[in-house]
Amino acid sequence: MNVMESAAMGVKTRLNVNTIVKGQSVTKTFADGSVVALSGADFEIEKGSFVSLVGPSGCGKSTLLRLISGLIEPSSGSVNVKGENVVGPRDDVGLMFQKATLLEWRTALENVLLPTEVKRKITHDDEKRAYDLLKLVGLEDFVFSFPAQLSGGMQQRVALARLLQTGADILLLDEPFGALDEFTRERLNIELMRIVTEIEATTIFVTHNISEAIFLSDKVVVMTPRPGKIASVVEVPLERPRSPKMQTSVEFNKLVEHVRDLLGEF
């Protein structure tokens, strides 16, 4: 979110020509309007950027992803992707959840092929792409393994490959590594950074982990408790490529403390 209009700060900035996702006064209510999940959110996300959303549980982070993906519609305001209002699911926007949700009776390769199979008959080229994606996420030796034969981290890698199989260049990830142990999570964060850089994807990542958000992102968006609003946008000027050792640096920890202080204001 290199350029953003923050209602909380009352600041308006010029629209960036590289903007790929934009929201204007986005509000989403549930339960006949009695529950306001998101209120008046204005945002712009640059092409190729990695943006993390952080905030208290129930602040509308996941709701915002679902609005961008077209799974739900805003109650008011608009969400725009590549110059078009979002009116439903799009082929160029992919969403990955916290749980891998793999089909237990299908191999890793067959699970990755599922998005294509839903649309049309599978071709040899589709199978090759799925295999290449499993290789990309480090699972070339587990192509024909079933989910029960894979660890939790490996299952998430399959889910990531399945997401990439869609061909989407805007990736929405809703706490995809939240249920994993710290060591596996760290390894997958590094893999995720490598992959999105290689395919030049725009990535929006939901997490409750401040250090994870800083480590991965170009920008960290801090949201308020429900009704969720965008309170602040923190730039992360750390050089890439990044390594776990960077998390011990003074600059990194200052950024973590800054985001923590912002969240502590609510």
C-alpha cells in the first residue's frame, strides 16, 4: 500500500499509477446490519507489493480479503481490482485459508489440479504445470502422496501450489501458517517470499504475528478493533532478500515495537 488514503488520519494522497487493488469507503455489515465488521476503509495496493494486515481478532482482516476476492460484496463503498469493480470471484485473484483443506482421497498432484479440473478437462500441460509448482514449493518427491502421508507444513505447501495453479497474480492469504510450529512457519515464510518474488505476485497477507508481518512485508496495515478501520500504514524499508537473522537487528525490532505501540493504542 504505497499510497493510501487513511480515514483515521484524515490524509488524502494522489492515486498511484501502479495501484492494482483499491477500496473506497468500504463498509461490510452482517446479521441484518447489527454487526459492523468493516467501516469506511479506504486503501490502495501497489502491483507487486507484499502487504500484511494486522489487528485484533474480529477487526475485519479476513472480511477485507473476502471482499477483494469477490466472495462477498460490500454493504457500501466499492472494491476495485485492475480498474474494475469487484462483483464476484475473479480468475486473477486467489485466496488461501489457514487450513489446507485438501481432499484426503486425492494425491498432492490431484489436489493441485483441482482448480483447473473444476473449469475444464485436464491437459498434459496442466499436469506439467502442477508438477512444476509442487517442485517450486519443494515437494517434487511427494507428488503422489496423499494428505495423510504429509506433515502439516507439507499440506500447506500443497495448498500454496494449488493457489498458484489458478494462475492468479493477486494472492490473498488468510493466516496460512498460523497453525504451524514456529520452525516450520519460519521456513514457509522464507519460501513464500521466494515464490511471490519469482512470480511477481501482489500479496495480501493476514497475520496476528507482528514479527512475521514485518519480516514479509513492504507495508503493514494496522486495523482497529471492530468495527474495523484502517488506523495506520507502516512502511518496512528493510532490504531484500531477507533472512531470519534480520529479525535480530535494531531496525527490525524498532519496527516491531512501533506496530505493537500502534495496536496498544486501541
